[in-house]
Amino acid sequence: MLIKFFDRIATRLIINLILVAALIATMSSYIFFERTYKAELKQNLASIEQLIQAVAHTAAIATYLEDIVLAKEVVQGIASNNLVKAVELRTNHKLIANSGEMNQLDEQNLIHFQLKSPFIKTEKVGELIVNINDELIQSYAENVALEHVVLITIHSLVLILVIMFLLKYQLVDVIKMLAGKLHTITPGSGQRIALPTEHIHDEIGLLVADINQLLTSVEITLSSERALRNEVEELERRFRGIFEQTSGGIALINHQGYLKVHNPSFEKIVGPDRMKRLGADQKESLFSVVGTDALTLQKAVTQALVETNPISVDLKISDNDVINWLHCTITKMIDDAESPILEIVIQDVSDRRNREHSFKIQAESDPLTGLYNRRSGREKIQQQLDASEQLDIEYALLMIDLDNFKPINDQYGLKAGDVVLTTLAKRFMKHVRSDDIVIRWGGDEILICIKQKNHGLDITSITQKLTDIIRQPITLDDDQTVTVGASIGHAIFPLNGFELDLLIQRADEAMYQVKSHAKANPTANDLQA
Amino acid sequence: MFCFGHLSLADIVVVANKENQIEMLTKKQIIDIYMGRKSTFPNGEVVLPIDQATDSTTRKLFYQNLVDKTVSEINAYWARLLFSGRATPPRVVENGSSVINIIKKNKSVIGYILLEDLTDDVRVLNYVD
């Protein structure tokens, strides 16, 4: 509340007053000087004129007669006046008497008085020249002006003192009081400035009323702000609760996958090891900790950056042979070209995925051998064919029917038949490539679909190889070994047709041909088997 | 040389010795001589002007005609110059005949007389009217 001396209103006001008073004093003094000087000059000129008039006759006689003595008398008479600096009395031809130092150049202070002959009025007999003492007149005028300055200064000082006094008691003290009170008031405390009774109807009263009104409106604003803030805090607490307690993992990441914020569920789902890597000093990106599906996540993030809709993606995370599935929903939160922020919501969907997976496996496979069942196997082949129609790929469909299978069932029991089938299934799976499809087509029928690129299909060698595999002895549970043979018929896509049903039919027919040929020629059959 | 048409009883003439070389004096020359400004004739010879008695009518008329001043004004003029010594007033004689007498005896003297008092003993230098 302490205001520097020179910043105070009263100080500045007084300084301004003093400056104005000084200016006025200077200007008016100058005017006074000029006026006094001119008036004095005029008056003195007039009195000198009178003086000259008084001696003019004598001077005329003196010049008329060139009477030096008389001339000197006249000159001395004039010079005795202190307003006169110098006097000269001249005839038409020469100077006859003078007094003082005449300055001929001081034209404006010279009075030339023409002297006429005392007897002939038209005849000029001489000239009386008087040099006025201008310095005297000037100093007189200066004195008058100075006196005036002194008077004005005293006058101004008195006025300033009075103004200061009035200012102090009528304005500055009141403003000080108001400022002091306002300074101590805390907005919102309900305090108000009391209206000074003597100022009810003037500007101070208006100011106080306005300040009080302002305080009221500030209070209203403050309380509504406070209520709003409480509301926002409550809302924030609730949202935070949801954020903290939700089962879904929520995190904010930047476009490079670095973690900004996350909730406890996120930590739980991602796991402590990965969290350590995400949060450690050598901070790693979320992309680098998800492992094999990093590219999938990165692609999803890139897509989310350019799209307004949330992007969902399932990530496969494997920890020590345990596979977890995370369902991620990525949404762009802050659309800032420099550093966009994305929200990623993750859910552990491993249970569901695993369940779905096993259901699928169960539905698709033959329970005994684990091979594709007829329906799903057929679908798989159809998918392959659908995908390959435009490509330079061949498929060989091999229909295998086991020989001597029924006798083994009959001889060793149904269990032995099961062992034969499972053993063969394992052998097939071991020898075929991942693209190839092995199907348990019927009781002892197996359908194999072999994919071959670039027309390198050697069907004869494949058939031979399969026959060899089948003919390997099979050990039953009781250490007995049995051997089975097989009749293999084949059809080739696209050589033998485009339709799967047709191709299967052709393979089947070919297989029956082989089988019937073998029955007809047991030796040949033996050889082939 | 003379202009009689202007003559009247009040006319005053300025006269000098007949032998005087000066033929005439102008009015201004007469004033300068009588008021003490000049003490010589225009040719450089000394001139001695003479006045008539203070209370005489002729003197009164002379100064009135010459410089339009009263006798007392002329007396004041001379009184003013009493102590300077530069100029002295003309010598005073009793009347017009005294003037003629002095002029007859002295070549340097000039004087004034009424026209009616004029004799052949003197020569007129000018009229004062």
C-alpha cells in the first residue's frame, strides 16, 4: 500500500500546479516588462518633450546667435535630467554645445528637435538632439516586472498551499481511505466499503457505490466458480474411479506407442514384466513389447490416426508358451499433427479365444485321428481352390482306401483298427507339408489334397510314397504288428476339372478302378501294395 | 529702386551714411544685424546699428514690422543674452533726428526712422513695413 512519493496523486498535482504557476509567472512577467517598458518610454519621452519645449526658445536663440555660453546653459539644463543620457545643440553648420556620450546609432532613443529662428519662423537655425537614457527606463521596467514576479510567486504559493490543503482533506485523504479499505477487503468475504456521509452525492459516493457493486458481482462469480469447481472435482473423482476400477485396461499413448497414462487394469493385463519395460528409463514403445504382433498393432495405430472411428484389433501375446489374446480398441483422442494422442483400451480375451479355438478344432476334426473330418476338410479344399483359381497352382486329390483293414478289425478287434487309423494319420501328418490337407473321408478312407506350384506335380512318385508310408508295419497295443495296403486314386485340379465334387468323384472312381484291378490280379495288387 | 506705391505714414526706413558702399540690405540682413547675429555688413565691414528710445512709437513700430514682436519681448531677448556676451543690444539714441545726426558722422552706423523724418543726409537701405 506504500506508494512512492513521486507517484502520489497529490505530489503530481502540486508539481503540475507549480509548473503552470511558473509558466504563467514567466509569461506575465515578460508581458508586464514589455508593457511597463513601453509605457515608461512613452511617458519619459513625453516629459523630455516637455523639457525641450521649455528650453526650445532659449535654444533657438543660442543657435541663432551661435551663443556658446547660452547653448551650454541650455544643454546643461536638459542634461541635468537623469532620463537624459546625452544632449547636443547644433546650428545648421556645427556643434555648439553638448553633454554626455551621444550614440547616433541608437536611433529609437534619439529625439531630434528642429530649432526655428526666433524672428523668422520659416528659417531653421539649428537642431537639439537628446539621447534618452534607455538603460534607466529598461531597468525601471525590469524592476516593475520583477516586483510582479515576486507578487505572482507569493500569490501562487499561497494558492498552491490552499489547494494542497483542500486536496488533502477533500480528495486525497478520502481516496487514501477508500484505497486502504479496498486493499484490506478479501473478495468473497462479504465486506463492503462504508459510504462517507459527506460524499453521498458526489463522485466519491458514485465510486464507492460502484466498487461495492463490483465486489458483489465478483462474489457472485466467485461462488458460482467454486460450485462449478466442486462439481468438476466430483465428476473427475467419479471418472477417476471408473478409470481406476474398470476391468478394461485403458492407456493413452502417442503415435510412436509410448505410454502417457494408464490405469491399474492396463498394468494387470499387460503384466509386470512388460510394464517394467514400458516405464523404465530406457522406455520402450508398446509396439516393441507386444512381440510378434507388433506390426499389427502399429498398423492399427496408423489407421486410427487417419480415421475418426475406433480401430479394433486382436493381438496374440505369448509368454513362456502361454498364449494370451488381447482385444485392443484404438481411438484418436487429440488431433494434433505434432503429437497426437491415442486411447488404447485392452481386454484379455484369451479365455474366449481359446474356447472358440477348441470349439473350432472339435467341430472341424475327426475325434479319433485328429484329421479334418469330411465336412471341414471339404471346406478347406474348396477354400484353397477358390483362392488359387487365378494362380499357377495345381492340386492333387488322392483318395486312399485301405486294404485288409476289415480283416484286422475282425481279427484283432475294433481297437486295433483305431490304432491302425491313428498311426497312419500321424505318419501322413508327419510327411505332408503344412499347405496340404489330410481328411478322414470315411471309415477307412483318407483324402489328401496336395498343393504343387509351377507344374512340378509328380503324381506317380507321390502315390508311391504314400503307398510306402502305409505299408510300413503298424505296432498294435499288444506288440503285435500288422500291415495294411491301400488303393489310391487321384484327380488333378485343374487338369481333371474345376469342380471339387467332380474331382472327388474322379479320384473315387480311379481308386475303385485300382481296387478292382487289384482284386482281379492279386499278384499285381501285392506288387502295388 | 524705391517703390513709392507702398509708402504710408507708418512706413519705417532703414538708413545709412551716404558714403556707405552698401546699396541695400534685405529684411533678413536687417534682422540679423539688429538682433545681434551679424556685426558686419554683407561686404564684411563693421556695422553699428542704433535703436531709438525704449518708449518711442518708432521703435515699437520698427520691431513690430521687422520681427512682429513687442518692445518688451525684444527687451526680454536682450536680457536673456545679458551674461553670455556674445551679442549686445544696439546703442540707443533719443529720436529720429538723433539717428540722422549720428549716421551723418559715422559711415558704419545704420538706423531706422519714420519715412516722414527722412532727409537727404542719409541713404535708404530698405523699407520696413
